[in-house]
Amino acid sequence: MADQELDAFPFPLQPDEFGTSFRQHQRRRAECPLGEVALPSGDAAHLVVAYEDVARVLRDRRFSRNLRYPGAPRMVREADMNDNPDAIINHDPPEHGRFRQVIQGAFSPSREARWRPIVQGIVDGLLDQVAAAGPPSDLVADFAGVLPISVMCALVGVPATDWQLFHDWTAVFFAVDPAALEERLRANREFLAYIRAFLEQRRKEPGEDLVDLLVAARDTDGKLSEGELVQLVSALLIGGQENTASSLARGVLALLRFPDQWAALCAEPGLTGPAVEEVLRFEVPSEGAFLRVTTEEVALSAGAVAAGRAVQVSVPAANRDPGVFPDPERFDIHRTANPHLTFGLGAHFCPGAPLARLELALALRGLADRFPGLRPAIAPDEVRYGEGNLIHPLLSLPVTW
Ligand code: HEM
């Protein structure tokens, strides 16, 4: 791609409509399926948009998550989250397997069964408050923005009253604006100090939460260093939050923008699972996965990628690839096959996927059962999305019923 065109595509792409970049994705799919984008650091990366290629990048070990060598491509100039040697997401197999072993214990099916009543209780409590306050309500401030962080606080074991702190820190972590550097450093310092103090206290008074399993993996089994333990607790609190909140808020808006879909969900509880999958396919609030770098030349369907190149996949583009999803721009909760890539693939496949699916299912069902007359209180195209960060969350969702 010519420099001029590369300059025209700074990353993250700015959303065109309803917080998605689907027009830019369509154009790139047709004109430059392996074209470059300019990362906020100034480095160039291929932006991969075809489903087959996105799946390959996520699965193939030659697309590495180790960006910690001199001269490696960077997302941002300083305080890049890709630099952290203790973070699970920054490791490749086989080393990465050690982290996954620990996390798999924490996310076993028997633990998942224990989560359902906890999540249901939090959904019911929040919807009771929405109902009691009466219309209108801002479903971001009153529901979608609070649910995932409240769930993570309850499961990890941190006090629920601290959710606002995590919420604010997370917003800063996803900022890529160079002007946000000081903010990022400050938030990171405060967040890590909080986690360290919390771990200290749990060692004195252990409980039966996720954090206690992770502490045991460190203290009893020696599977983690102290830095890795701190980062894993942080990854759960951060990873579990903004993505789920954004998918939920954006998903509710998608359902309300297409009233036939909302009516179908209200009438048929059996559609809850397929509706969750369609929301996940259609409403990815970012490009969906972390930057990779090639360890050797690799051939993709869109062309060859040389060794040492930065590669950014676009999950939302893959999720609307017409070769895989018939009529991909249509939001349709009756879809039967829905192999979206929203939770990634391969070694880093999201360990929180079952929990996120549970939260989305109980939240959508709760809304549909209790507020079947739900509708936007402003024109859907007046809804605003956060810009300039890696994630484009819905800023507010005024509704009435
Ligand atoms: C709708 C909600 C969610 C979405 C869309 C999502 C998406 C993803 C994706 C795409 C990845 C892989 C990234 C890559 O390969 O570059 C990932 C990894 C991860 N997610 Fe999620 N996630 C969600 C919810 C959660 C929840 C609820 C948790 C925690 C309870 C969580 C914790 C993690 C962690 C720790 C990783 C790193 C795994 C590894 O490196 O092996 N996520 N997530």
C-alpha cells in the first residue's frame, strides 16, 4: 500500500456507524485484504480481515505474542501492555501452557455451575433497581456497565463496593492516545498496589473465591511467580469487564434497533442462546484481539507475510465475512450456524467465554421477561460511542418501556 493510503488508515480505525468500522472492513476486504495500518506508535501492521486468515493468525504459532525483543513492533510508544513479561496474553506455547493450567483449574465446569446463582442474583438486583426507579433509564450506567464488574468482584473475591475503581482504571488501560501516558502509568501503579494489598490480606484470611485458587497455585504448587499471580488477578478483573459490558449494551441496542428481533426474543425463551451468539458476532467493540508478530514468512489466503512483521487481526471483519455468514450485515437471532471468532481461537482462546455467555444470557433474558416494552428513548443514531481507544464502548443507552 502507498504511504498516503497507509496514513489514511490510522489504527484503531474510527467507527463509521453504530460504533462499527464495517464499511472500512468491507473496503479493505475488497481492495487490500492484507493492507497496512499505522499503529499509534507509528509502526505499521498488516490488518487481516478475511475469516480464514484471521482464524489462521489466531491459531498458528508462527504468529507470536512475544513482542518483547529489541526492535519489536509496538502498539504504543511507552507503557505498552504488550511489554509485560508477567501477563498471560504475552506468552507463546509451551511457556503459555503453565498459565493456562492454572486458569483452567479456576474455570472448571464445577465452578461454572456455582456461578449461575451468583450472576442471576446480581442481574435480578440491578433490574429490581431499574424497575423501581421507573423509566427512563440509562442501561449503560444502571445495568450493562455495572453487571460484569460486579460479577468479577464477586467471583474473584474483591469487595463489591470497589467496582468503580476497577471500572475507572480499565478505561485508562485501553487508551492509546500518547497524551494518556501519564494517566496510564498512574492507573497501573494504583491498580497493582491495590491487587498486592488485596493478595496480602487474602493470604491472612483465605476464602473460597477465584483468588484463593490462584494464590494456592503460587504458594502451594509454585506454578506462578508473584508478579504473574498479580497479573493474572488483574487480567481477570480487566478481561472480564469492558468487553462483556460493551457486548451487552451494544447487543441490547441492536435488539431494540430491530424490533422484530426483540419481539422474537421476548416471545421465545429458547432464542436466548442464539441471540447471545448473534450479539457476540455482530457487536464486537474493538478489532478483537492483540497484536502478533511473525516468526517466519507465512502464506495467508490474502498473500504472504514476511518474517518479523506486525499483524493485527480484525475479528469484527471476520465475523461479517460473506463467505462464512450468509447476509452478514443482517442482525438475525435465528441464525443456526454462527462460528464467530469473538472469543478468539487457539492457545489464547478466551477462558472467560463461558462466564461471558452466562452473563449475556441471564441479562438478555431478564430484560426480555421483565421489560418486553423496552425501546430506545433517543433515536438509535444519536447514541454515542467512545472513540480513540482500542475499545469503542457505548457511552449511554437511554431507554424507556
Ligand atoms: C464478551 C466478553 C469477552 C470477549 C469478547 C473476550 C474476548 C477475548 C479474546 C478475543 C481473547 C483472546 C485475545 C487474543 O488471542 O489476542 C481473550 C482472552 C482472554 N480473556 Fe476474554 N473476552 C471476554 C470476556 C472475558 C471474561 C469474562 C474474562 C474473565 C473472567 C476474560 C478473561 C480473559 C483472559 C484472562 C484472556 C487471556 C487468555 C490467554 O492469554 O491465554 N475474558 N478474551
